[in-house]
Amino acid sequence: MFSVHDCQLVDLPIVHDKAGNITVLENNNNIPFNIKRVYYLFDVPMGSERGGHAHYELQQYVVAASGSFTFILDDGKEKKEVFLNHPNKALHIKPGIWREMKDFSSGSVCLVLASMLYTEDDYIRDYQNFIKYRNYEIQ
Ligand code: TYD
């Protein structure tokens, strides 16, 4: 089982140019899992809170492709807030971590690279079930 400390911000490479920068993410090169799915959140209304779930197996790289937002990670024992505000940083979320998202700036885009195709079977959406899964006592 992973802890919130295993979920780190990773520096992504930048190809700098006066006319604009490029960041490239390549399977089996600078991503530590096979990318099976890419999705992005956009048009998130100010004040929205999202997430509120964990995954059994899924790993993700989360990038603030535009704007900023905050992820709150929770391993059942400890919580950690991670502010994402630059496209050259990815947050690596390991399996078994509860996450919530908040403070989306206007026009922000949350890009996610995921290690699995979408399946609802991989979600834990009930916090008490998550705590049981992590083998912790419900407080
Ligand atoms: P969810 O993962 O709960 O969103 P968030 O964590 O950003 O709050 O997904 C919200 C809805 O979108 C849910 O009904 C399932 C659907 N969805 C898909 O159909 N495919 C996907 O790849 C994702 C990420 C979500």
C-alpha cells in the first residue's frame, strides 16, 4: 500500500523556445507506467470540488495544463495538499490514495494520464469502505 509521501511532484522536460515551450510525455520513456487513457477536466466552475474517491489499481499523472488547482491526497492516515500551477510539473498519484480536488482557477485545465481504461470497478467511492480497504479503524 502506498502513502501520500509516495505521491510526488515530478519535473517534466521542457523544450524551450522564444515562440513557446513544449513538454513531451512518452510511454515507456518518461512515464513510469503504460498510458492507456488521457482525459482532461475543463470548464470547471469556480468553487467546484471534485474527486472524493480512490482507485484500487489506477495510477495517474496529473498536470495543470492551464491555470491551477489543488489536490488533497489521503492515505487513510495522513493527508497532503498539492498545489498544481505549472505545466512542467506532474503529480504522480499511486494506487489506493483517496483524492479530492478544489480551488480550480478560472479557465484551468486538469490533464490526466492514466494507466488503465475507465472502469467503475476500480473506484472506491465510499470513504468508510476506503478506510476498511486500507485496514484502518473508522474513527
Ligand atoms: P470521476 O472520475 O468521478 O471524476 P472526478 O474525479 O474528476 O470528480 O468521473 C466523473 C464521471 O465521469 C463519472 O460518472 C464517470 C465519468 N468518466 C468516464 O466515463 N470516463 C473517464 O475516463 C472518467 C475519468 C470519468
